[in-house]
Amino acid sequence: MLARLASRVAFSLMRASPVGAAAAAAVSLQPAQASSTSQPRGLRHLSSRGPGGGPKGVQAQAMASYWRSLLHSARAFGAQRPAAVLLGTAALSASVWAASSDSWRRQQRSLQAVSGAQEPTPQRNTSCSASAASAAADEDVRLQPFVPRLVLDAGAGMIPHPAKADRGGEDAFFICERGFAMGVADGVGGWAEVGVDPGLYSRELMRHASAATSSCQPGPHCPQHLLEVAYLSTTARGSSTACILCLENERLHASNLGDSGFMVVRAGELVFLSPQQQHEFNFPYQIGSPDSMSDTPQVAQRFNVDVQQGDIVVAATDGLFDNVYPDEAASIVSAAKERGESAQVAAVTLAQFARMRAADPAHLSPFAYGAQQLGYRYFGGKMDDITVLCAYVVPAGSKPGGGAEPAAASNGAGPPPPSKL
């Protein structure tokens, strides 16, 4: 009775899986009718499949050998009923093994889908060493360093506010020596009322962002990574706006927080201008020290802009955007490039133009226009620190050696600003 029950359980479990179904054919044979040296017909059929039968064929061969050894062992003891019990137990183990194999394969497919890797295709007669070599080659491709086709040939123009020139102003910037990243920051002047130099925070912020470029590859998340690392590393009191750019060949990635920003110029025309982030008029978003009650880097606006060789990228603090309209700025840097001037000269020229407009009491500046739209009585330009970064998008390898500032140059860190009025 027990043997009959075990046999039925064995058949039901084995038929539940493809491998078990093949084994069930072996169990259904009558051992008494087969000689000890002859091979069961069903197992001969399974074992005749070569490696070309695929993974299921290989599994069937392995299981066929397993069942064959069990049958021979049972006949060696000369008993049919104990063999049925033995086969029932083995069928249960085979079903568990088949289910575990299917679960493992599904898990591997899920991991491959998440990582973006392709599912390996079974190959005939492939040795383990060849498979390992192929996997190592794929891993090497993923770990290869970024190879740039386009880089930023950048220069800077910085003009402090006349009342802040003795301490170098409150703006800061950095330009990566590798030609793929740059950024500007504008310290919040309100800290001067409590005896804190507003330029300390912005300079340290840009210094840490510049240092972080050594461990960051160009990509969509690079600007935000630089911003967050710099924010966590800065210990000075104060707060600042920030705009960080990263070039990944034909894609320009950016993280902008506050009223600093950037623009892209192509063939003399403005093709992109980042919007300002303000809580209210003249109250921009800002990151700062723990006692500043400021915003966090996570609220920065992120951008991905298509660029091409010959484009001009301009990043600047609000000292530019409050005094110069975007189409004017685009015309100035395009004209400088057409004259064969370097990006550094173009940046200085644009900064000087912005300073001239800031000192003009009759000029309807962008800042004055915005104030009037909100009902304020304001005329003329807005005197402020002015920092302009101008970069030409050029092929990698063609960037002049001495055209750009050092990697961490800023007011108060590195050489003096290129131009002061």
C-alpha cells in the first residue's frame, strides 16, 4: 500500500516539470521485463540527444543518467517495491531541483534587465575559460574611461562690485582643466550685515566642486554630483547660488540653483536660456551653511541640452543677466568669436559690457523691467558683482593650452581676475 502511494506521488511530482516528465517515462517501465544490461527505451531516446538539444536537452541527459543509476541500483537489490519508494523520493528531489533552477534563471533575467546587460545566448561546445574571458571583456568595456570628442575651451571675466572690490567681491567660479566642466556661484550679500564675508562660502563651494571633477566622469548626473559633494564639503558660514555645467560630447548637462544661469549660442542665435529660480522677486534659491535656513541642492533645476561643435556656452551670475538681455549677450560673444578672439577675451568683453550697463541710470535693464512689472519704481542698471564664463565647444585635442583659467580659479583663490574696472 505504501509503495503504491509512493509510486503515485512520484508520477505526479515528476510530471509537474519537463525534466520530471522525462523521468516519469523511465519509472513507468517494468523492471522485470528489462534485462540488467539493456537500456530502457525512453532513456535511450533522451540520451541520444547531443549538445545541440539546448539547455533542456542537457538537463534531460543528466537526469536520464541519474534515473538509470537508480534503476540499476534497485535491480541489484532484486526488489521492485523498494525501488518504487526510492524512485518516488528521487522524483521529489528532482522536482525541487527543477523548480530551484527555474527560479534562479528568472532571477538572473531580472538582474540582467535592470543592469541593461543582454542575456547570454547558449553556444555549442563552449569551454568555461572562453565564457569567463567573454564576461571579463564585457566588464572591461563598461569600465573603460570616458573618451571625449568635444570639450569646452573656456575663459572667465570677473568684475567685483565697486564697494566689494577690496575683498574680491562675492562671486566665484571654477573651470575644469579636462575641459568638461565649469561653474559659477554668487555669495548672498546679506551675510555682511552679521559680520560674515559672503564671498567665503561661494569660493569654498567652487573649490570643492573643482576638486570633485577628478573623480567624476561626464554624464547626466555629473553636475548634480559636483554640486552635492561641494555642498557637503563646505564648512564656511554663508549661502550662495550655483550653476554647474558638464559636457558629455554632444550633450550639455547642468544643475542650476538660484538666479545664476547659463545660455547656449549657435551661429549668433540664442538656442537655450536657463530660467531663474526665485522664491520671490530678488530673493533667489540658495544653498548654505546649516544656520542659513537655505534650500538644499536637491531642489536645483537640471537640464540636458543638445550642443554641437562651434556652439558657445555662457555661464554667469545675476550680475550679467540683471543688466544684459540674452540676445545682446549672444551677439557679443558671437562677434568676438567671429573676430578670432579667444573664449577668455569674449568673457571679459561681455563682463565689461554688463558693467557699463549696470552703471547706466537711464538703461531699462532686465532687472528694472522685472521690478516695474511687479509695481516697483526702479530705473537703470543694477550694480553687482559680475562673473562671466564663456566656452567654445571644440573638438578634443584642439583646446589651446593657455586659453583658460586654472581649474579652481576664482576671486580669492588662484590668480587675480582677468579684468577689473
